[in-house]
Amino acid sequence: MSNNINRRGFLKQAGAVVAAGSLPLSLVEIAFGKDSPANFSFAYISDSHITHIKGNEFVRNWDRGLKRAVAEANLLDPRPDFIFYGGDIAQLGKPEELDHGLEILSGLRGDVHYVMGEHDYYLDLGDYWKKKLGPDHYSFDHKGVHFVVLNSILTYDDWTNNKWPTAAERMHQMARLDNPQGSPFMVGDAQRDWLKQDLDKVSKDTPVVVFSHSPIQKIHKGWNFWTDDAEQVQALLKPFSKVTVIYGHVHQIQYNQIGNISFHSAMATAWPWPYPSTYRQVESYLPRLTVEMNRANPFFERDATGWQFINLHTGNVDMSYMLPGNTNRVVAFDTATGKPVDTRYQAVANRIPPQVHY
Ligand SMILES: [Fe+2]
Ligand SMILES: [Fe+2]
């Protein structure tokens, strides 16, 4: 019963031998039935924000989060079929940062699929990332599931090409929150045309899992928890019976259901973002479904980072969030209501009392 799943239960179920501890990656299990030969799992790591200081120096805390995720991924048993990286390897898009992050990630056993983050992109418009990792949007089929990767962090050509005196200035502007000089993210016409053609070849009862960096839904514009053409992308996904969008970028738990599409965020290995409304009273469309994550101890560097594993049972996603030093959470698809719910904390009366922020 996925509602009662916990780390120990999962490891027992998976027959895994993994050292105890909560680590910043996700193990994703795709399940098509108890004994189906199609069952498989994959791991998910995101938002490491490797930050160059000078020479060979990098911010050590961010290095550690990523190294720990790689170590944990390598201990997974059974082996995940592949690993996803959800974007923002680098902090300011520098080749040194991408190289350093990729060197740590090269320790992973298994194939890795990459998603472009805005911190990887806005220095050189993704040139170095693409040289190292290949195309920024692509799709593939694996054991009955159609996987799609989108670059959702593009913006208007005029902002990108004509507004800033240097590439470094452009990168700094896009890295800021609440920036009136910023610009909203989008997938863009060319990729939406590609997506339409790609999906035309897929039967409508095939489970589709889409990976983007920013959410393909609109949550909070000031922090670019937002994709401007979200509705147009959602419309292309509408004909499919089971669709899940998994995204990074927000460094916090979020979940939502829009029509046939379930949305889930993944955790960061670097740092947590507070929920927009707790930080500043500004307009936010944080999904009403989302029970916000309680930060038990903001002085513990790993609190509110974490990892989760995901069961995609008969095509619907269940996320189990493992939160070091905090209370673990399970967000599972409820077939009765047709949306994801927190299995313990969805009812207001059951919620963990919110922490007071000073
Ligand atoms: Fe990020
Ligand atoms: Fe990001």
C-alpha cells in the first residue's frame, strides 16, 4: 500500500541494501503491476548550483550535496535503469562550474539524462552545456513509457540578445529573484512545434512523463516559478490519459493537478527556497493542493533539501519525500479524487504546525 510506504518499507520492498540516512536524490520506480517485467526505476538529482569562488575553489556545501547524491545513487539496489539530472548544475553558467559539477556527476554508475536550467544557460546561451551534454530537448521510450525533456527556461529574444552589455550581466540578472528587469521563462514556439510532432507518434494510452526545469504551470512570477506558455504546452499533453510533469528549479515540495496532468517538484541538493508567501507578501498561485513543507531547523544546512522516490503505479505518480532532520512526506495519486494528495497532512487539522519565520 503506497500510502504507508516509508524508507524502510521501500528498501525492504526493493530488496535494497543501502546505508541509513536521507540523501538528496530521488529514486523513481515505474510500476505496471506487481510482477510485471516492465517495472523499473530511475534516480533523480537536481539543482546543485556548483559555485566557483576562485582558482580551484568552489562552495563546499553545494559540492557536498551533489557528492552525497552521487554516492547514494551508486548504492541503489536494484540498480536504477538510468538517472535524471533536473538542471542548474552551475550557479553562474561558467565552464569551470559545469566542468566541476560534471566531474562529480561522472562518478555516477549508469546513463544520465540532463535537463537545462537557467543557471546553466544565460551566460553563453547553453553553448558549453550543449557541447558537453548534447541537445536541450529530446524524447525517448523506455519500457512502455514515453519520456520527454524540454528546455523550459528560454525567454524573449529581445531580452536575451539586446538588453545587456555583457553575457555575465545577463546571467546575473536572470539569477536574481524579484527582479523588475527579469523576464518570464517559456518553452517557445520552436520547441512546442517539435513537441506536437513528437507526441503525434505516441498512442494516447501510453503514460507520458515530461521533465522540465521550471514548472509547466504558473505559481509565482517574481521568482520565475512560472512558464509563460504553460497552457499551450498543457494543451499538447491533454489528449493523453496519464501525464506527469516533474520539475526542479523551485527547491521545495509542490504538487498540483490540472486536468489530466499531475505536477510534482523534486528537491534540490543545494539549498531550499522558502515558499513565496512566507518570504514576501506578493502574488502567488501556489497550488491549493500543496501542503507546504515545514522547515524544522533552518540552521541545519541540509534541512529542507532531500530526496524522493517515485512510484508510477499503472501510470500515476506517487512521490515519497525523504527529508533529513524533518518529517518525511508521501504525496500519492488518489484514484477516487483524481489528484495527488499528501497521505498524512492533506487535511488542515493534521498539518505540522508551521514554523514562525523571523
Ligand atoms: Fe535551482
Ligand atoms: Fe532554476
